[in-house]
Amino acid sequence: MSPDDQVRLTGHSSWKHSLFAMAFPGLLPDWSNLQVLHRNTLPPRAHFYSYPSEQAALSFDRDQGNFHSLNGTWKFHYDPSPFDAPAWELANFTSWDDIQVPGMWQTQGYGHPHYTNYDYPFPVNPPNVSYVNPTGSYWREFDVPEDWAGQQIRLRYEGVDSAFHVWINGEEVGYSQGSRNPSEFDITPYLLSSGEKNTIATRVYQWSDGSYLEDQDQWWLSGIFRDVYLVPFPESAVVDLQVNPEVDSSLTNATLRVNVTTQGDAGPLQIKLLDPSGNAIHQWQDASTAQYAHPIQSAQLQLWSAETPTLYTLLITFGGQTISQRVGFRRIELKDSNFLVNGKAVILYGVNRHEHHHLSGRAVPYQAMHTDLIRMKRSNINAIRTSHQPPHPAFFDLADELGFYVISEADLECHGFGAIPNYSAEQWTSDNPDWQEAYLDRAIQLVYRLRNHASIIIWSLGNECFYGQNHAAMSKWIKEFDLTRILHYEADYYAAVVDVYSSMYTWPDEILRRLQTMTDKPHILCEFAHAMGNGPGGLEEYIELFRTQPHLQGGLVWEFSNHGLLKKEGDLEYYAYGGDFGDEPNNADFIMDGLVLSDHTPMPSLLEYAKVIQPVSVKLTEDLSQMTIINHYDFNDLGGLEASWHLVQDGTVTEAKPLDLPDILAGTNSTLSLPLDRSSLTTEAWLVVEFRLKKDTLWAEQGHIVAWDQLHIPSQQEQLLKETTAPDAQVPLVPQRPMNIIHSGTRLLIESGDSVFGFGLLQGNVTWTASGIDVFERGPELAFYRALTQNDVGGSGDNNEWNRARVGELHTQVRDVTWQDQDGIVRVNYKVRVAPKVIEWAVEADLTYTIDPNRFGLTLRVRGEFVGKNAPSVIPRIGVLAVLPVAFDEVSWFGRGPGESYKDSKQASRMGQYSSSVDDLFTYYDYPQENGNREDVRWLQVGAPDKNTTVQVQMRDTPFSFTARRYMPHDLNNAQHPHELKPLNMTILHLDYNNNGLGSASVGPPPFDKYRCYAEPFDFTLDFTKL
């Protein structure tokens, strides 16, 4: 860059004549100039640290290396525009605020976070952005280690959002943009003499022309959000390296190819390769070349995969410094319309991962990142898409070590152009040649930095940028530079320049159609099962497709984490989403769409995903005499696991016993006899088989349950399936007690022993008092509505129909009431019509309450049908509602538990006997919604310990589901954050004969047909017993 260019575009390089001291509006600023992506930055290189010795290099601890951090407290000044920012030479830095680096300035009290899914939150006029452009000015002093004297000193920023200029000691060094890519500058000429204090100043602009390419469904946040540090490069040093571990087609031999770029000449280049145990298996020294190739024989070769992430260590010494690089040998190729890793068509059981932390935004602490990846590994996840930008470099070290297949994505999305009418979205940037260099820059930065990581098996050209010639240019460059990986980009629908067909939120029937018509390349779902709130449902069906369709190689759930930011208002703390900071426009809670909460507490959906993708499963044979153990691993046999079994029956759990496993190779199965005598079973039972780690791993300790299954085994007694009964269900008959029927106006009272049942003759309200204690304050009565989930209200969600039919506004009209006393048994029969206002449709039902003096309780039979042309085809639930006093706060049940479950999301819930308080049944989602259901319940008891009273519920001839909580459905619907929920002084009990599944209709399909609650005739009977 010539001095004239510098003056023309950014002003002179001194404090006094910087751009920010010029007259407004000045010349075209760098941050709105497509011709300026970087100024004075060094060429991109692989990410590595150098060390003073081999021993230090083997620690892989950068603090033991040639590294000087500038993280910490900086002085900071915030302004609404670069032209309002203080002139550096006039600034009184001591009066500036303190700010933490790394960090986002919005999470530290400057400006406010802004969330949009894809709408640009600034006027759209690419490449220009407004001069009203929030700006942060950073300043600090620093020392250069004395023993670095005489070396080239580089300043490296790992991530700055969205663009910045940098000055050292008052002299402008350069400019860069591309928020999630590093920028490196040679600052040697600008440094003061050894021992003197140096100063660094950085001016960061919230918006730049690069912001049009960073529209990635996340918070718009700004600042220096990754590490800033100095690294020395001696006169003779390694400045770049490329490692290609090539494995031949036999998978038994390999060649390690290393290309080293050096500067200077300080004697021979020394290379040493250590095996996974740390033993040197080759040493090489050559002064004349920086290209190295070494064969690895079969006896020395251990392949890397996500299942066995075996890593070698490469040590490169030159110029008195040593670089350590982990190396994984694996072969990636395309063959027979599949992509293969080490000869196997692997299945990706993955997640999409944005970088987000609930306190610091995109400035994610290392420990939080490490915890996330450990949790993923323990949840059987084997693949991560770095949506939609490169994460912190430490992420890839962890992925290499722990074992993940990574789709590494360029920092590129311009989805917002699709929201602009009367234009074709791709014409703005993706198919506009003026933007080609900006696109290429993001591809080059991606690949250069990360090319040495074994975990990366796929490069991705970005996300939701439509498709144009600039993607073709990116593809061409990457394929010429790196032949060892495959290429992905979902918006290249016909895979013209990439190697894999990719789609998002594709319904199963459409997946099958694509597989039949697009047969020349592998398929993946780069996003599926939108994990928004309570959901997704139907995961099991997708996994079944992955495992049965040869060219469908898996998918990645959207997404791993909710993106709430902790907001404090006085003593109140809650996780905020779009609009909570006054940000307009916004997409509200659409940012709450992960498998873990904003604080990364696992949600039921993560447990469900871990279960359905587990690497081992067990199935009963059709005759129920044997079980088949299926190994879903791509490479591993089951030798690393130990198995055991136990029996769950009638609320009891037998002692676990070991199960001898035969040799079951990857992708095979074996059938064994059941380890029990079925003839001894007097009731239905569940055989539980568990598979645990034999040894500690990097991600879990010995004994960690990797997989489990529960097999339902009916009884072999005369009755094929005898119901599981509660411990106290068989209430002894009592002497017949006198019944007293009192009809007074609109109220009918029936006295039976110590119980009094009240029946409203106009509105149908029912009450029950026993021994002077209120049992039912209201109900049981018909219930067809539930609180909404975020998936219910999505694009294809059922709430569209429910709103039309006003399902949440139903009113009960009693058409007729009759009662009779026959042989001392009283029956009260209601004929009711349940209907909304405004629109014509209804449920016509008979409710028959039976009071038997020989039992402590009542029986309710419910029969009904949906009538009217406007009746919805699908209903939230079919069941009854009962309101109990708040004292009834303890619940026990036999069914699925301990956590919540729904028809299409219950595989992770084991059948068994459980107990809980009512409050602990509640699942606190970041956005309140339907929650807390338990499926496949055989019996339920709700107790009031202080009253020494318990009510037991069973549904005859079929399992049922229930919720018990302190809120009515509309209380959940009306709250937008958990703190807005105000618990009622009662226990609300829903008992469901049927209810609707969850689906993932926020973006994707509604519940599949077999999980829908169709508005069809119903007939069920409930027994209520006071114990």
C-alpha cells in the first residue's frame, strides 16, 4: 500500500492526522469500501504457537510458549459514530471507562444487544453502512518481553466484530474486517526501544460492508471478542505449515506430507513424529528443503475417527523454536454416492453450534466450550457444524482430541436480502462480481487457518447466501488448495460446485423423494429437528431414515444452545431474547432454539437425542423369546463396553446382573436368548439392558452409560397383559355404607360414608370432600386444550388451526343431567356440549360418574365425538381436568420418568415407579410453554401429606398421561419469561386419554401422523380412589 493510498482512504498514519480528526464527511471510509478488506495485514497462515523447547511444545500450553497476552482490562470510549470518536492525540485515557477484552461491549453496558433472525438492523445499501455507526475505542499500555529483542513482533487479533483500525504508539498500523477470522500485523517498526512502555489503540466499528455477509441468526454484538496477543518470529522461523496425512486405499499404509514455509536460514529444519504413546517413530533433518514426506507402515498406523480419535504429534524445530502439531491419519473420499471416512460411509449424528455464552455473548470462555463438547460427547453426538462461522481456534483442538466430525463453515451469511421484495436475493452480493474478493477472502481465511485439523472433514461455503458465481469462485479456490476434504453448501441445491446434497428441515417423504431422484452424491440434513422450546418431537423417525437409507449420511440438529443473555433489572434476573433490550426490529424468542437452556442446562430434548442416536440398541424378536443387540458404531466393536440387565415389574427393580456379550463388530448384530424365565412373570415387565464404559476416557469416566434399552415383556399368564397396579390399588371392600342423595336447586349432593360429592346441574362443576378434607375443588371435567409450545405456533404448527377453531376458548353447556340409585350404586350422567364462541363446531359427550359404596372414591366414564363442519382435525388433548387443593403437592406414578415425555419424545424416559413434588414436575423453559407431561402411566397417586390423604388414579384398559402443576394453560401462554409466572394456590391435574405430539413445526414438520391427536370419537374410564 502506497503512502498516497493511505492518505486517500484513511488519512495520515499519525494521531494528529487520523481519519477521525478530518472534516466530515471526509473520504470513503474503509468500513464501506469493497476495495479495502485489509490494510497491512500479514498473509493468512495455519494457527499454531511456537515454544522455546520440545518439552514446552509437548505441553500444548501457549502460556509456556512464545506468547504474550494482551487480554484483560483496556480503557474504552463508546460513541454513536466514528466521527464522534475522540481524536487519539487529545484523548485523556485515564478518564475513559474500563472494559474487559475479550468481550462484547453490549454485554458490558454500552449500546444494547440486538437480535434478528435475518433482517438487517440497518439501512440496506450495500456496500455502504450508515455514518451513524456505533464505535468503540480501545486503548492500553503493554510491554514486550525483553528476550524478544531483535525479533519480528506480530500482533494477532483472533476476532473483532465487525471491523477495526489499529495504532501502535500513535502510528496507524492497519485495518481489517471479517469478524470471526483472525488478523495479524507486523508491528515491529512501530515499537519503542526495549524497556519502554508501548501503547496500542484499536477503533472498532459495529457496522461495515462485511456486516452484509454476517447476518447469521444471532445477536448483533460488537467488540474485541477473542484473544489479542503478541507472538515473536525470529529472523529465522517457521511462518506457516501444512500437514497432509495421506492414507492409501488399503487403509494399512500412510504417508505424512509436511510443507513448511520458513523465513531466514538458521541451519537445518528438524522434524520429529511421535506416536500416540509419545514415542518417536521418525526423525528427519534437512537444510535444503521444507517439503517432507515420510511413509507410515501398517504396524505404526492407527487411524483417526470420531470413535477413536487417535492423534500423533509432529514437532518442527527451526531457528531455536519448536512447533507442536497434532496429526490424525484418516482418509476422506467420495465413492458410490457416499462420502467415506476410512472406507466407511459414516453417519453424522450432529448438532449445529453457534458460539454463545449467556453472560458474554460470543466471547466464550474456554471452560464453557470444553464443558459443552464434553456434554455433546456424553450425549453420543459425533458431529458439529460450526454454524455459521469459524469458532475460537481452541474448539478445533478439542474436536481433534475428543473425536468429532466437523463441518467447518465460512463466516458468510446474507439471508436478509431474501426479505427485500422486488429483487432477486442473490444479485446483491452472491452473484455480484464486485463482491467476489470479499467472498474469496472468507474462504481463504477459513482454510488457511484450520487446514491441519483432523476433525474437519467438510468445508462449508457459508449459510443461506442463496447461490451465485461467488460461491463457484470459492469452491474453485478451495478444491485447488485442499484435495483432502469434501465441500458443502446447502443453497447449492443441485450440488453444482459442492460434493454433497444438503437440505434443511426436510420432511421425511421429501427426503425419500430426493434420495430417489438425486442419486449421484451423498445427502445430509445440515439442519433438522428445530430444537425450539419443548421439542423437537419425531427424532426417532429421522434416525431410522439415517440408518436405513444408504446415501443419507445423517444430519445436524438445529441447534445446541439457546442464546438468551442474562439481563438484570434490580433484583430480577432473567434470560433475555429479541425485543427485551428495546431492539427493533427483532425476532423475539426465535433465538431460544437449542437442546440446552441459555445457561447450558440440558433440556429433555438433549436426553432424547442422546437416546435415539445411541451407538447400541436392543430389540425383541417377534416371538419374544430372544433379543437382538445391534452395534451402530461405524468402526468400533463392543469390546470397550460392559453390559448388564435388570427387570422392572410392578414398581420393583431387580438387582443388575452382568450380560456376556459376544463379539459384535461395527455395523453388525447378534441375537441372544432372554436372560430370564418369562413363565415366572405374573404382570407385564420391562427388561432393561445397559451398556457402560469399561475404562475412563477423555470425556467420561468408567461406568458411564453409553446406551440402554428397555424391552416390554407381556405376562405369559392366561391374561396376556395384566395391568401394572399401584401398591395400594387393591382397596379391600368395605361394608356397604348408606347413600344419601340430596337435590337442592341447581346442586346435587351425594353422601357416601365420609365422602361428599357435589354435582352442579347447570355448569357441570364437580367437587369431592372426604373426612372434611377437600379432594377435588373442581372436576374432573372435560379438557381439550393445553398450553402452546413454540413448535405449535411455528409456520406449520397446529395452532393455526386451533386459533381458527378457537380451541382455547371452549365453554361447557350442560344439556341434560340424570341420576339414579341402582342396588346402592349411584350414577350421575351428564350430557354436555363443549363449544367455542363465534364458530360452529362442538364436542358432544356423556360423562357418567359412578359412586359405589363399596369403594372409597368414584369412577368416571367419558364418551364423546366431535361434530360440526368447522371442527378441527387435530386437537391439543382429549382428557379431563381436576383442581385439587394446594396441599396435594406430592405425586407418585408408575410410567415414564423421571423427566417429562410426550408421544413423539419419550424414548429417553424409562418405565418405572417415581415420586416428585408438584413443583419439581415443572420444566422451566427459557420461554414458558406446555411442559411436564408424563407418558404411558399405569397408575398415579397425588397426596397431601399434611392431610394424610392420597388420591389414586387409573385409566381402565389403557395407559394415560398426566401433568400436575400450579398453572392453567393460559397462564403459561400469557407469560413470556419464567419470572412472569405466578403460581396459583392449587394443584391443577390433567389426565389425558390422548394428546398431541410435539413435532418441530417452528421450522419443520408438525407431529407425524401417528403422534397426532385427531378429533375422533373417544371412550375412556378413570377410577379415582381415596387411599
